[in-house]
Amino acid sequence: MRAQSRAVAVLGPTNTGKTHYAIERMLAHRTGVIGLPLRLLAREVYDRIRDLRGPDVVALVTGEERIVPDRTQYWVCTVEAMPLEIGADFVAIDEIQLCNDPDRGHVFTDRLLHARGLHETLFMGSDTMRGAIAALVPGVQFQRRERMSTLGYAGSRKLSRMPARSAIVGFSVENVYAIAELLRRQKGGCAVVMGALSPRTRNAQVALYQNGDVDYLVATDAIGMGLNLDIKHVAFSATRKFDGRRMRDLGADELAQIAGRAGRHMNAGTFGVTGEARPMAEETVEAIESHRFVPVKKLQWRNTALDFGSAARLIASLEAPTSDDWLTRVREAEDLLALKSLSDMPEIADTLRDGRDVRLLWDVCRIPDFRGISGGEHAGLLARIFGFLRDSGRIPGDWFARNVARIDRIDGDIDALSKRLAYVRTWTYVAQRRGWVDDESHWREATRAVEDRLSDALHARLTQRFVDRRTSVLMRRLKQKESLVAEVNDKGEVTVEDQLIGRLEGFRFRQDKTASPDEARTLRQAAQAALLPQFHLRADRFYNAPDTEFEFTEQGGLMWGTEAVGKLVSGADALRPQVEAFVDDEAGPDVAEKVRRRLQHFIDRKINALFEPLVAMSRDEALTGLARGFAFQMVEAMGVIPREKVAQDVRALDQDARGSLRKHGVRFGQFTVFLPLLLKPAPTRLRLVLASLHAGRDEFPESPPPGLVTIPNLAEVPPEDYLLAGYRPSGERAIRVDMLERLADLLRGQDSRGGFEATADMLSITGLTLEQFADLMAGLGYTAERGERVKTPATPEGAASTTPDSPAAEAAPEAEVETPKAEALTEVAPPQAAEPAPAPAAESDAAPTDPQPEAAPDSAADTTDEAAPEMEVFFTFRWAPRARRGGPRDQRAKRPERGDAPKGAKGGKPRKGKADGPPRGKGPKGNDRPGSFSAGPKKSDRIDPDNPFAAALMGLRDKT
């Protein structure tokens, strides 16, 4: 060492600025070399100096990376890669206390003993090295640097209670991954830093933490080597580690090296334990807090004066002992084990002819086992590489390329990518060796590109697995107590700070189902803070929305567009239901009341509009006495009452009462008393909902499809449900009550005692086939006698009428209720009735008047005479009050009460003075005697009491 050169040892605890001081001192010289303990830290220091002096004068040299510009002045290296022969003005060794490390300590000891700068040499590290440095470096000067911030013990904490900006330390990959997974679930995620990561992956992970994307860092003890991070608390998940040979307790100085990462610059830091780690002993805590540790007594050492005369002599020189009391021979390192293994191979031993071969073998054996595979497998790879270099002086390019290409893949999970990264580090190291491969520049760039691709993929996988960006972003904003801004798109998706947290369905928040329970709490907390203004804005828009945007479902739900916003609940009576709004508690009572009030307005107006005849009738003060009572029954039944249920009340109504009820649309039918307007699809649908709601039913019946005249009569459906739907069961089917009354009008003109056949108008009204119509008539109390006869040609009079005035055209009196066409009745409606055959000529009232067609040619006549006559089926219907109805109901037939007959209906007038009584004839006496649908003689003195002109007609008769 030159006289003018000085050696300085800058010692002290962590966070004293030693590395920063070393960089300043190096840049004060023309040239310099700094040796750092980790490839990661070397890259960090390289970046800092390059930013200060530019990339043309700074070199980075590690085992797997070599960036050396032509005008290099400053060398940033790992300790093993330091160029000692260049004669730099300044030399610095960081973390000099690693001289005591059982694996790498001999390298640091060698630099302590032999690495010197021409003008200045700097050693930085722990104060435990003071005695050893003083004994081994003559004339060294010491500088004591105190920690810039305090470091205190915080005891044991659960991960769920870990403060933000914490680093949790593990000592195995499995432990690190398990902790990271827990933090993702509970805190939104973490960054992962391990010594085995490439600098590119490590820097990307550190950036996640430093930028605030995550508040937690999970790392191995690699963070204890000079990585400067914004850490407030360090938690040890264990205080024991496997050092490559055995499990051992960490010393207080080792714990302090890691714990010292907490509290940067002037900010205080804390340390503690977590998980299953036991609380630290008091003496350990005191040593760490006061930075007083047991001094280093022995430094790891290995002889550097190597003998390359033979493999045996080389091994002997590596195992040579030392006589210095401060030094102890290092245990067998990986390179020495590899040397012994290869030298025992006959195919290798036979090729070692001189010192050059032995030196080459030693260089090959120093290739690190980055892959962590078995010693035998690693030795096999080294033997292959040595064979190439010994025989041809180069590693074949195609063999090298195949090995690199095999791992140049970015698919797979974290473990697969980590293994490939470890493999590529071997080939990156080989490519860095001078003279080992052809086109060194190409392979250095190629292996670097592969490592970068794998590094980026590994960073992506680590982030994907251990970082929930949504939860971490929301947690950070909540912690900062900043106002969160929620946005709801047209799909109802709720985002907070561009993070999807769930959906807003009406006024209920449905958070993301993929979130874990811990994440769900965070999402709910963020939603509560962000959605409150959205609830108020949405409530204002909801309250001002037109009724056309609202609808009720057949199960009593209330919809706003496609979103459920409430439901109907039973009220004082069926026509006055109440509303229950679906609003989250977080929205507040004001929003809930506004939504409920708007829904109540909607349903009240809907009932008033669809049931307007009932509402008007209930409010008509002109209705008095029996008429008012009957109106009350109509309102209570919501517009549809079976005639037999109110037969006595109908008989008791005088003509004035009936006229006042007819003004409100009440029709007194033979089977049903009803309001035709309330048979439309919309009122029918609402009637089913309101009646079921008032009855307290759990499941409401659905209304039939619009336009069907008949529907199947199912045994499991109660008859009252058919009545609410506007249908009357009869046989295998149920017929709409207004169509039934039209059918009754046609039946009134038939001879029900002597028998009659179905007309085309009857079939057209019901939309049934002849067989289905027979079953329907059986349900109404008629017998149907089946017969066959020769089919006669159809006549215009016998054809079904299709004019606008025919019953077929009048089958659907309202625009919303139309007689369905055949193709529209698939599955729910019977097939369209076939055109019925006319009655035989003997029974017909009029013979056909069409001219006879001309005679067919003889050949055709002969063919017709030979063909069998075409037959047709017909039914003869007779009133049979004692017959049982067909179909699943099996009820006794009962002659319905006579209802309103349309003007001009044949046989529509009852006997004088007996407006609603049964006709004369045989049968049971009293009010239960069934009436007859046969036509009676016309008498001018008979006046229909149901006719609104009855009073006027009687007055004229009295005058005459």
C-alpha cells in the first residue's frame, strides 16, 4: 500500500448513511471501485451513479451481468467480481461484517486483506468489526456513525393488525409465499423481494411498494443488505433459519441488520415478531435498540495462493490452514466440492496434463449452482462444459443455443418461472466468461433478453397472485381519508377509483362475489363511503321518473326498468296494497322514504287506471240501497262474480238499480256477473296479484297468455284462480267468461230438449274442435250424443260466417283480447275448429238455393258411384241437469241463472213477472229448478225486466 493511501473504516448501525458516504467519496476521485454484497444492491448503486455521471463512465460487473463502457472510470461490482488489478484511486467494500459469513466470508476477508485504492480505501459495516479491522489493517482510521433515527421494539402483532408500510421477513420461499397470500386477502396485497430474484423483477416489485400501490413488503433477509426502502416496521415471522447445513438461531447482530431497515433517514422505526415467532428475549431487544453486539472474533478465510500444478495440489492449497489468530479456515464451499467431484472422474483426470488445464478446471468449478440441483447433476453440467473448453476451446454455439431456447418460455406459474430464471443465470454467467463462447456480445445480449422476459413474466405472476389492486387502492384511499368517488355505468357496475367493486341494483349494492371475506369488508367500507352521494342522486332521478319506467311483476315485485326496487305487501283491502322498498341501510332513511313514496304513487295510479270502473262505482254516491251493496260486492270481488253466488241479490235488484249498475259497465250474464273492461290482460294480471297478496299466498298464479278464449282446466289449479283470471272451468278446458256469455246467447235459441247440433258460430266463438266443444258442453250440463252420417256438400248458409257482424268477428270485444288464430295457440290453445257440417236437409230450416252444378263426364260419374260415401261425425246436444260434467272437475251440472239477453235474441225474454226464475216445465221446484234454453212462443205482452226500456214499455201498455 502506498504511503499516501489511507484506509478508513466507517462503522455503525444501519441507517447511518454509510453507503451514501462511500458513493460521495468515490466520485471525489478520478477512478474508483466499490464492492457490494448483493447483485440487487449493486444494480441500485449503479443506477444512482449513472444518473449522476452518465452511462459512459460507469461499469456494472456481477457474476451474471457485465456493462463496461470504453471510458469506464467507476466500477460498481459484487464483492466477488471486483477487478483488483486495475489500480483504481478509490476502493470501497460495503457490509464488511460479512467476513464472518460461513459461505461467502472468505471473499470479504480477502478484500479486507488485499483490496486497496491508490489514494483511499473505505470499509463500511457494523461496529462489531472494529477489533478485527484494527488488527488486520495497519494504520486504519475509524469513523463512528450514529443512527439517524431511533429503533424500538413493538412486540408481537398479528398480520391482520400489521401497520401500513411494514416489511414481514421470512427465511424460506414457502414461508414468504404463505405470508404474501395472507396479506393479499387481508390487506389487498404486498410486494415480494428475495435474493434469488433478478434485479429487474426485484426492482419492479420494490416499485410496487415504493409507489404506494401496496403497503406491505414480504422479503427474505436479503433486505438487510443495504436496500433503502420506506419501511416503518419490520416483523420477523421466524428467528431461526436454515443456513445451508442446519437450522440455527439468528444472532442479535443479524436480527439488527434486518430490523434496521425500519425507519429511514430521520423517521423512527420499529421491529417485532408475528405469526408463530416467539417474542424476542429482553437482552436481544436491548442489544438491537442500543446497537451493542458481541464483537467478531474470527473471520472466515481461504488461501488465495493457489497451486495449479495438479488437481490434488490445487485442492491441498485451497484447504491450507492459517496461523493467524483472527482467521479461521472456511468450510467446504460449493466450488471446492465441485472440484473434488470432477477431479475424481477418470475422463476428467486423464485430461489434466498441465497447470493450464487445472486452472481451466478451477474456473469451470466456480460456476455457481444457481439452479440448486443435486451436486452430482451440477457436476455433470460442469464436466460437459469443461470438456468443450478443453477439447475445442469454445462451447459449441448450437449446444449453448439449445439450452437457452429450452428455458426461453414465459408460460407457467411462479415456481416454473423462478426455476427458469435460475437456469438462465447459469448461462448468463457462462456468457460473461471471456473466451468461452463465440460471439460473446451476441450471447450476453441473448441471455440478458431471456432473463428480462422471464423477469417481467415473474413480476406479473407475483403481482397477479399477491396483489389485489382493487382492495389495495381502496385501502390506501380510505387510510388517507380522501373522499372516494363512485361511478355507476349504464350496466350498473360500480367503480371506485377505477376499481370495480360491485353492482348497484336499484338501491341495493351487490358487491363483487369473487372477493374473499376479508376483501369483502374492505369493499363494503369503500362502498359506504363512496355510494352515499350516488344513492341520493339516483333517488332524485327515481322520484322524477315517469310511470312508464315502472312495472309490477306477477309475483308482486316492483321494477324500475330491469332492476327490482320493491315489492307489494298486503294493505287494508285488496285494492289498497302497501309498498316495501328495497333500499340499503347505508342509503339512509331519506332515500328509503323517497323511494317508497314514489312506488306507492305508481301502484295507486296503476290501480286507479286499470280498475277505473270499480273505483268509479265505489265512489258513486248515487248508488243506494241494494245497488250500493251489490256494487260493494263487485269491488270486493274485483269485477268478476259467479252468477250462482249472487243469484238472490240479482233477483232482488229492481230495474233502476240494474240500470245504475249497467252505467258502470256491469254485465249480468247467465253464468257470471262481470265488468268486460276488467277482463283485459292488464287488469287481469293486476287482479291476480292483488287478490293473491290479500289472501296471504306465498306464490301467485300467473295470468293466461293474452288472446286465448279457452285454456286447459288443470286439476291442481283452484277454481277461484280461474275466476280471477276471467275464466270458467268446463270439462277439460276453461272458457273466458265473456265468450261463455256469447255462447249462452247462441244456445238460448236452440231446442235444448229435443236436441241440437253445434253451429259454426258456436265453434268459432270457442275456437274448439267439435270433440273439444262436446266436452265443454258436458261441463255446462249438456249430454252429447255422438253420431255419423254421410257428409253433404257445404252451402253458404252452412259455412262459418266471417263477416264483421258474425259472432266469430265479435269473439274478442276489446282490442287487447282477440280470438287467437290457429297458429298462435300452440301448446296453450286448442286447435282451430274445423268448419262444421250443416244439419241434414230434413232438419234444416231452409234448403240450399244454389243452382245444381252441371253433370260431370261419364267417366267421373262412374268413379264417384264406385267410391264409398264420405262420412262425418256430429253431436246432438240436450240439456241434462242430472248429468255429471266431463273433465277433471266431476261436478253436478246446475242450470245457470238467466242473464242479460241482447236485443233481438231469440227466446231471450223470460216469463212475465218472473224475471230470473226458471221456465215452466218438468223439473225440481223452487229456486234450484234449472231453466231451459229452448225457444218459447213470442208474446207481445212479455216484457224483459232486465231490459233498460222495460219501464217505458209497461207505461205504453197501460195507456193502451
